Amino acid sequence: MYMEKNYDTAVIKRDGAKTLFNKALIKFAVNAAAEAAKSTTKNLGEIVADNVTEKLYGCPEVNISEIQKLVESELMHIDEDVARAYIEYRHDRDIQREKASKLSEEISGLVEQSNVEILNENANKDSKVIPTQRDLLAGIVAKHYAKNHMLPRDIVQAHERGEIHYHDLDYAPFFPMYNCMVVDLENMLTNGFRMGNAEIETPKSIQTATAVTAQIVAQVASHTYGGTTLNRLDEVLAPYVTKSHEKHLATATAWSVPNPEEYAKALTEKEVYDAFQSLEYEVNTLFSSNGQTPFLSISFGLGTSWESKLIQKSILTNRIKGLGKNAKTAIFPKLIFSIKEGINRKKGDPNYDIKEMALDCATKRMYPDILNYDQVVEVTGSFKAPMGCRSFLGRWTDENGKEVHEGRNNLGVVSLNLPRIAIEADGNEAKFFEILDERLALVRRALDTRIERLRGVKARVAPILYCEGALGVRLNPDDEVMQIFKNGRASISLGYIGIHETINALYANVGEHIFDNEMLRQKGVAIVKRLRDAVDAWKEETGFGFSLYSTPSENLCNRFCALDTKEFGVVKNVTDKGYYTNSFHLDVEKAVNPYDKIDFEMPYPVLANGGFICYGEYPNMQHNKEALENVWDYSYDRVPYYGTNTPIDECYECGYAGEFSCTSKGFTCPSCGNHDPKKVSVIRRVCGYLGSPDSRPFNKGKQEEVTRRVKHC
């Protein structure tokens, strides 16, 4: 008889978890198989369990699959019928386990279109169509593999608990991908590039230049998982307007057309308008390989040449006109209009007429958002547009001392759940910062995994990015890519969410709203300052461009709050709304004027200068553009980046234009009650981008946040 020994072998389970070896489980499984096979062998379960235990003696750890092989081997020597029954038993158990697994559950939820968390996670992904479903399926598998086989277990556990959020797990680290970028469009168009089987030469006209630009955007979006930005597009494409004008002028001269200059200008203006109309339609009808419209942002406004101004006017005129027979508001590209003293800020400036067009466009189509030149320089170190909706790069110069913005990128984000730390601290400020420092160390290690995933990666994985100029370099296919991410050329970001709820949880005894209490305002700023100090230290230590990013939290506002509610219950003024407030933003229910909201949020961008946006909620401003301009002008010396949210919903049944009501039937026209998504246009800002919640619903938390928004004017 087997003698009991001191035994502490660790068993590695299928999910990577470890547990102590328990021979009783072997005995149970073998006896079940013996009963199924109607075996007459006595004490079979105990014999096999003892033999396997003896073989494992002295082994510090063993995989569960190795134990099963030992059991099968023992049974084959004693009773082959039971061995076959055991193998069948294990197979049936594997199937049952697989059906009950998180992976199978999520795949079933996608196939059956029943898991709303997956289906509505991204408001710009149409989960009803096959390309998006294919991407979502790949994402489910990639996320499962990354969590079980690639990331450190404590980081995965912190993510699962909702202490941190490892963004875009459906893409990275499974794939060696990065987040968002500014495309070096000028480099690609000037020097040419290869795409697929085609060699693309320098375009000979603006029509061709915009067509090629759309193809570049589609390719870049398919190789990254974040937003794509075309910086100062009016200035980059101006030379191709010149080429078109020269072509038309040459034609007019060759055919002796009267007033050749007027003829050439008229044709050029028409071509530029048509080119940007085509670009807008193409972007909104493109599907990248990750199953969504490319998240494209374009910035413009600073070019003062005739060609640049023509591009600016064409972009705005096309956006105001709308898409299709119903003149629907275009979701993409996101328009970002740059304002600069002496160029377009005031009457008398050479481009002031373009600013007036931008104001008109914002009242009718919500975009453009605005970049205030001097504040962008002061806060981020140099002037450039954000990558995607809000991620900003710091100042970086090449070996010649030249500032470089195009061809740079963000490697990814990991966000902190600040309200959870405040709940855990239970009103103790010192404990809050103690836990915060522990979580920051965890986030740092999580961000390091993003960097390490790109180490050793060869340029051939994404030729459009690394070999053809999108990232401002032309590497050989077998060159490693890591070098172009070092020394601050790329950013990698610590994100955060819920300053409002954090203050409510940590200083509940004060009993005041953060907006109304100067001490609480300073506490909020101090927390973000602590985060900034951390990323500055990481940057100094490693040379990588760690930055602080005000997380948009489209899905995260819901996820973090739901997990915290499950763990801590309904906490007044914290988890009771069903969502957390974006980053440093003022509580959406606080009724203040737009000037006071700007002043409240003004201290944060300079701290979180790796990503930010401020915005105001407005009623219909189409007949009061002067008021909106007044707010824009007020923002100029205070915040770098400002957006306008104004009601632009439309009913195609009765012609109503304004703001729809959010009811149990969906978004409903207040005039005729129409709520058919095919006969309405409903547009809301989802974080930094616009979305259509009538056709692609928001998640539950974001939907609740949107319905609670109050007007600031």
C-alpha cells in the first residue's frame, strides 16, 4: 500500500492558474470511467491515483495535461476498456468546459448577436455586417490568447478586476501593432511609394492627390488600431492645386480660350471642390481590414496661399452640404480648424472669412473642432494636430534640429481607474496616494509590455508604415522597427478616468460639488499632477516618450463603473449613475456657462499634455454664430483644443431639425414621433468623435451620460 508522503506539487491549470495537487480528483475521475465501462477491477481509482502520485513525488509543478497522460498510461496497463472510457470522459469534460469558457461565451454572443457589450463597444463599428463580425471574432480570440499566454498574470488580474484597463487587447499585444499616428503624407506624395502591386508616383493634379490620399488612409488604418491624422492638409496638398491650375491654364492657352486665367481658376475651383467631395465620400464608405470606417482626422486653416484657402473652403463647403440625398452629417473625417493670431482669428486677418465658414459649419455639422495655435505650442511644446481624436505628441527634433511631427505615433495606452482607488481609500487621502503609487507601478509594467512586443519586429509586417514613408522612414523589410520609437519620437501613454467621481468618493465629507469648492478643485489638479510626475520619471528613466493621456473612455466609462458597482455596491455620487466622467471633464449634469466650464478645465491640459480636449454643450446656434465665436475667442488664450456640441438631429419624415428625445423607443423626433433609424439622422459626440446612436447604439453607460448632458449656453 502506498505510504503518504509530504507532498506539495503545484498543478498548472488550463487558464494558467496554479493549485495544489489533489489525488482525490484522479480517484473520482477514474471511478466514473470504470463505472461507465462496467469494470470489475476493484479499487481501480485508488490504485491509479496512488501510482500517479508516486510518480509525481518530488516534482515542484506539473501541467494538468501531463497528469492526464499519466492516468491514461496507468489505465492502459490495467484495464484498456476503462482507459477508453476515461479518454471519452476527459473529452466530454473538455467540451463542457469549453462551452462554459469565457472565450466560447463571447464567440456565441457575437454569433447570436446577443452580447451587447461586444456589439456596442465601439460606436463606429457596425457589428451587424460580416467584415466587422470577422474583426470582432479575431479580436475575441486575440484578447483571450494575450490574457492567457502573453501578459503577466497580475496585470491581467488587475485588468479583469477593473483596477486598470489595458486598451485594445483585441489587437495588441497579440499583433505587433500600435495605436494612432500622424501620417507623413507630404513625404509619400512627393517621393512616391509602393502599395500592393502598384508603384505610385507623385500626383499630377489635386483630384489624383486626394484619391491617393484616401488609399493611404485605408492602408494605414488597416495596420493600426487607433486614429489617423493628416496634419495641415491644406498646406500639404496646395502644390497639387497649383499643378491642376497650371494644367488648365495650359489647355486654355493652347485652345486660345478668352480670359485664360479666369477659365483656369474656375476649372481649378471646381476640381478642388470635387476632389474633396470625393475624399469625404470615399472615407465614409471605406472599410478598413479591422471592420470599421477609418478614424481619420484632418487639420487645416493656417495656409494663406490661394491654393490653401481654396482647399479650406472646399473642405468646409462639402461638409456643410452633407452626404447623399438627405444631406446627412458626415461622421468622418473629423475636421480640426486651426486658429492663429494674425492669420484668421480676427476681422482683418487674411483668412478671417474661412473662420466665419468654420463657425457656420460647426453650428450645422458640429465639426470643426478648433486648435488654438498659441496654447497648443505652450502646452505641447510645438504646433501640431492631435493623433486621432485627442492624443498629442510632444516636441521632437531630428538629428539636424528640425521639429518633426509627421510620421510619429502613439504606442498604446493603459488607463487607471481613479474612482476605484478613492473608494478603496475610504476617505483617507494618504491611503489614496499610497494605493495610487502601487497602481502606477503596475501600469508602468503593463506599458513596458507594449514596448517589448515591438522589440525585434521587422519592417515587413507593415510595409506601408515602415517601408513606404507613412512613418517618415523608408526601412528595408528586414530592418527592425524599434529604433524609430525611441527618444520620445513616439509616445506611450498612461490614461486616467473619473476625476469627478474620484473627488466625490475621497472627499464625500465635504459635501460640495468640485466646481463649487476651490479646495476640491485643487485636489483634482493635484491628483493629475501626481500622474504627470510619474510619467515624467518614466520618460527620464527609459528615454521612451511616456505621456499622460486624458482617456476618452467610450466603453471604459461603463466598464469601470459596472465592475466597481459589483464590487462595492451603489456608492452615492460615484457609481450610482452607471458611468464615470471622462478624464478631467466637468460633470455633464453641472449647469454652468461655457466660459466657466473652460476656466474649470483649463489647468488640466498642461498636465495631461499627451491627450486632451475641452468642449461645450450648446443649443441650436445657427442664428447666433456671434455667440459661438465669442466662446471660441475666449478659449484662445485658455485651452489648446475645443469642441462644439450642438443639436443637429434631423427627421426625414416631417423635416424637423434640432434635438431628438431619447426614449424607450430610441431617439425620437419631438415633432412627429418618428423613431425609425432609416428615416432620421441622430448625431452625438462620442468622446472625441461623432457617432450615430440611432443606427449604432452606444453602450449603456455612455447612453446614460449622453442623456444627462446639460447645455452650457
